[in-house]
Amino acid sequence: MQKRWIATTLLCVCPLFVQAANDNKPKLILQITVDGLRGDLLTRYQHNFGEGGFNYLLDQGVHYTNAHYQHGNTETIVGHVSLATGAPPAVHGMVGNVWYDRQLERIVYNVEDETFPLLTSDAGVDQNTEIDPTQKAAKVEGRSPEPILSTTFSDELHLSNNGNSRVFSVSVKDRGAISLAGHTGKAFWFSKAKSEFITSEYYYEKTPHWVDRWNEKNIPQQYSKQRWELSLPQDQYTQQEVMQEHKFDLGGFARTFPHPYGPASYKYYSTMLTVSPAGDEITADFAQTLMLQEKLGQLEYTDYLAVSFSSNDYVIHLYGPESLEAEDNLIRLDRTLASLFKSIDAQVGLDNTLIVLSADHGVPESAPVAQTLGLRDANYVDTNVLIGDTVKQRLDREFKLDETAIRLFSHPYIYLNHDVITKSGADLGDVQRAVADQVSKLNSVFYAAASQDIERNQIPNNRLGTMIQNNHHPLRSGDVYVVMNPRNYVANMGSLTTASTHGSPWRYDTHVPVIFAGMAIEGSKVAREITPYDVAPTLSHYIGITQPSGTIGKVLEEVTMQK
């Protein structure tokens, strides 16, 4: 007890002792999210990576090779917010990239918020939303983190020292930036309509001067009339392609190399940048400028920077994870990361920086490629089948309900019209179960669960059942949760069909890398199963602050014991 009193006294009266204690904390926490990076892809393509990027993390970091999400709808906003909060969507509320809002009576986009308009007028009007059709759901241009129902690690960091920690987040995608900035940080994202980084009134009254100066440099214009070429001789790539017909030709960007960006005047020019390594390179350039201008890692308290790299996800949607494009994009991202780490080392020091890298979800191989390789059950699914004639006929037969009882399908949920069902006198739970049972009979469907059964714990007590429950929020989830058969997925992006997509509870979609590095952490590989929900509580424990309010993850001792 006496030693404890002496230590407490020293902490209170000795500035040098306080400084020594603070030296154990990182000056900067860098959280990197690579959108759509399945857990095995780094090691699959590692031999083509250089020094200082992914290999720095893989060789010198604690690499968890068996990290899996525990929620069913593995989409971008769901994974990003789960990384930020350490919680599943049942807690943080982001059940999908879009959901049906029963009060507004329409589909809503996950971070739309009319209360906080964009600071740049018309910056949310994307000329081409085919590559990201979820944006079409937003009826307003305003954006904020208000729909997130839990605090994030970055929130708790900011709160821990009365706002002295500076918190920033950057991404091409608005949802990628907003999620990790939390409620108390600052977020910037790329406007395809303006070819510049923007933010909303939630964060600032006026765009920071340094952001205006960066935008005036027109860095995206530097790719005008250039092409995305292979970085290496083709025979050095890991997997030679077995087919190319399934690849996506977006507005003349081509199915195969080289991919022309076109002139900067082309209306889809900015979109072309984001579906290629250029998107990540532009994001990293902005992030490095932010670090210098905001002097991150230079003051007394730990600062936080999140960078979400979106290009990998777009490239995989267009071409598949087995494509030359997917590998080359990661080779280019490896170089981008090496440059970013070099910049951080010069400004802050990697030994003063705690880095964590993960992903928001994985991805399956393209269905046509999987079929060619012998997986004959891999298929694209037409959403119209899910709420087609057989479902409508059963509702008529059992409840005398017509097709107006079904509102819509928005992956992974079927939403019913509660008003119509109530007026008919039918029991909502019975209607949900009838729809779930009928949908379960479809060849492409593995299982379907009624929301009333989910809420009453009346679904199978297994991994799949847990993942469905972890995805359920009573105010946002639909009436029936639909699980497709493995490697069966809805591949529609607007009017176009993508090569590959994600959103299932199957292992190829839940598997992501989790790597902690920097701060003199010793490299190791850990094979036991963990979950990305563990990232936020581990960061919190590492620097000795409160965990996010909804966290269910565990502290990873391989990281915290090295402190």
C-alpha cells in the first residue's frame, strides 16, 4: 500500500515522471482499412510486394491470420463501423449499406443526414453511381455519423483527454471516412462529381484552408489521358487468368489491361480513378498532407488518423479477386503504403506510431471463374426471384394478401408492409414465417429467418444463427433475413452485373486480416480465431482508456503484453 501511495504521489507532483509515463503511449495511432481485402490475399500475393509496405506489417507486426466477422451482412458500412466500435450491427445499428426506414417510408443511405449539408455545393451528385449504387438511396446530400448508435474508439480517445487528441479520417467513400472518425472526429472523403476532397457541416463551418489549397493543386488531373498498366511483366503475376468474359467494362475503362482513364474532361473520369490504384494514391497524398498541416503526432497527446483505401473493393467488384487487376492493385497499394509509412517515420517515427490494418469484409471468387474451376453451384442470383410469384401466391392462399403486402428486397432483408398486413387481420409473425419458409425453398437460398423468430431466439443455435442475430436491429432490419447458398450472390450494381460481390455470412466474406505493428512490436503470426471486433478494445486497452460503449470484442494480449 505504501509503494502504491508513493507512486501516486510521484505521478501527481513530478512532471518528469508524468512525461516518462506518457512516453509509453503512441504519439499517433494509424488505422488502415483496405476495403474488401479477404484475409488470404496478402499472403497469396506477398511475393510480389516490395519493402516497407505490406511486408513491413507482415514481417514486423502481430498478424492474426484467422480473423472473422460474426455478423451476417458483410457490407462496407457494417464492417467499418464494427471495426470502429468493436460491436456488431445489432448494437451499432448499421445493418447494411442501406435499409428501409419505416418512419420515412423509403430506403435510406447509411450516413445521409439532411441536417448537415455538404460544404461544397453539388459535390454529392455523382455522374456515375453504377459502381456504387447504394448512393442512389440517399435523398439528401448531407452526411454525418449520427445514425451510428455506439461510440467509436476514436470517440473514446477524444473524450479521454477533454478533446486534446486530434482525430481525423480519410477515404474515397464517405461511409469509409465517417465511420472511423466517429462522432467527435473530422472526416474527409472524395467527391467524384468535383474530383476533390470534401466534408460536411457536421464537421466544420467552413472547409479548412489547407484542404482548399490541396484541392486547388488538382492532383487527380495528373492521371488525365494516362492508363492503368501492369506494374510487372505479366508472367510474374501469381495467377494467370482462366477467363475474362465476366469482367466489367465500366464506361470504356476496358475489361483487360491497359485501362484508359481518358481525359479529365470525360464525365466518368473521376470514377475511373477510384476503380483503380489511382484512387488509393490520391487518398494517401491527401492523408499525408493532412498529417503535415494538422501536425499529427507532434503534441503531448495521442492523435488518431484513419485511412480507408477503397480501390481494392471497386477493383474486385469489376474484375474479381483472382484477376490480374486485383493483384496489380495490391502491388500498387503496397508501394503507396510504403510511401505513407516513410512519411510517418519522418514526421512521427514508426516506433512512436501504433498501426493497425484490417478490412471491412472479404469476397468470393467471381462466380463464372468458380464454375470453370469446378464449383458448379456458384451463381449470380436475380433478386426478383426472391419475392416472385411463389411467395405472392402463398400470401394470397394463406392470408388473402396481395402483392402490396411486400414492400421490397434490400439485401439481405425482405421488408413487408405492416399497415397492409395489420388491416387484413393477419398476424405479422405468421406472415413473416410463411415468407421465410417459401423463400427457403428456392434453389439459390440456404436459409431464411423471420425477424420475430430472430427476436425470440427461435432460430438455430449455431454459427449462422448467431450471425443473423448479431445483424438484427429491431428498428432497421427487415422482416425476413435471407441467406443465399455459398457462392450464390446478388451481383447487380444498378443495371449492370459485377464480377464479384460480398455480403454473405460465409467464410470467404467474413475472413479479413488483422495486423498490429509499430511501437517496437515484435513480429509474430497468430492462428487462433479472433474477430475484428477485438481491434477497438485492444486499442483502448493499449493506451488505457474506456472501451467504446457497445464493444463485445476482447483485448488481444499478443499486442498489449508487448507494451
